[in-house]
Amino acid sequence: MSVVKINAITVPDGAGPELEARFAARFAQGCMNEVPGFLGYELLRPVAGDTRYFVYTRWEHDAAFQAWRTVGAAAAHCDSDSDRPQVGTGADLLEFETVPLGTASDTAPGTASEEGTATA
């Protein structure tokens, strides 16, 4: 089952463009392309409801994320200049599993109507 990890980064006022530029450079260089189990990521810019940037990452399974986090996290910063200060002033990790949304027969009892539409 794939998993999603979201790094919610607190960024000072006016520093968003610098954070975005750094992520764009990392993406262009393919910093994470060879990380086993890594499926992709997106940088989400806040527009309403929260002022943090979210880095949405998707992994084949939690073990791949944990392995990267323990020994391979430097890969995410392949463009980093150690003399540059960090842009973010704090971060929180949000963790999720993906929910398989198959046919009505694949869902748990009481979660799909007879027409096959999900109910909440």
C-alpha cells in the first residue's frame, strides 16, 4: 500500500519565493529520482486557510520512506549550498496511507450504496 508523507514547512513572510526556487532547482536536477520506493512529490503553496508550504511526497510503502529518512535524506538537498541559511523556520510531518477505492464489492460494509457511490 502506498503512503503519503506531507512536510508542513513554516516559512517567514517574504521567503516563499526562495523556498520555491530551491525546490524548483532540486526538481530540475532530479535529486530524488534514484531513491528506492520514491514515487514523486509536489510543493504546495498556501493560498487560504494555512500559511505553511506543504511538500507532498508519495512512497511505495512506509519502509522506503523510513530508509530514505534514516540514510538517504541528503538526496533531497542535492543542490544545497551549505553556506545558505535554511528558508523554513519549522516543520511538521503529516503521515497517511492511501485508501484503496475499488468497486462497491471491494469496500467495507456500509461504505457504498447499492448504486456503487460512496457514502460518508
